[in-house]
Amino acid sequence: MTYPLGSFPRFGHQDRWASERRERAMVNSILTRQADAEEHLRKEIALRVILSQLLNSMSSNTTEGQQELDEWKSRLESIRLRHDSGKRVYYRKLIEVLLFFCDATSTHPELKRMSHDDHKRMVEDLAERHLGGETVLHQTKAPG
């Protein structure tokens, strides 16, 4: 007996069917991951557009404030280049820009106390609303 007691070798058709199921599952898994990545990239791009509009609507009365604002705009530009190449930033960098905006405008101080997962859910929701056509942009002037 070449197999353990209580187990029996599969018949040929069983092996073939099992192999076909495995291959189909792997292909479906790859396609699902690709679709999820494309959806997240779309949301990140939508969020980047929102943040870009917000930062472009801001101005500062001081040179230091304007330099910091220009630095954040250049960060968004590097994110845009990354997105244009089809790569994601996984929300982290976009969340940093959003937190800067809220800090600079003294709005939503509760955001600093939120966890990364809460931030991620919030920005995904914001991006989904933007993609759905809702208005999520408010004009704001930075202090200073």
C-alpha cells in the first residue's frame, strides 16, 4: 500500500477537476486584485483632485506660509506624476496633505485624533462622493 490508511488516491477525472478549479480560482483572484487596485487608484486620483483644488484656493500673507503652501503643492504634483504612471500612494500621502490643509485652516481638529484606518475610510468616502458628483469642495483662506 503506497498511500496512508484511510485515504485513497484520486481518480484521474478528480485530479483534473481539482486542477481546473485551482487554476480558475487563481485567475479570479488575480482579476479581483487588479480590479480592486484600479478602483483604489481612481479614488486616490479623485482625492488628489479635491486636495489640489483646496490648496490652489489657499493663499498666505507671509512668505513662510507661502513657501510651505508651495511645498505641499509640489508634493501633490509628485503624487500626480506617480498616479499618471499608474502607481498608487496608498492614501497615506494624501491623508498627510489633508491633515496639513485642516491644520493650516484651523478646521476639523478632531482629525488628528483619528487612527489611520479611520482616516482611510474618511478619504475613501470623500473620494466616492466626489466621483458620484456631490460637491465636497469649500473655499477657504489660510491664516497668516
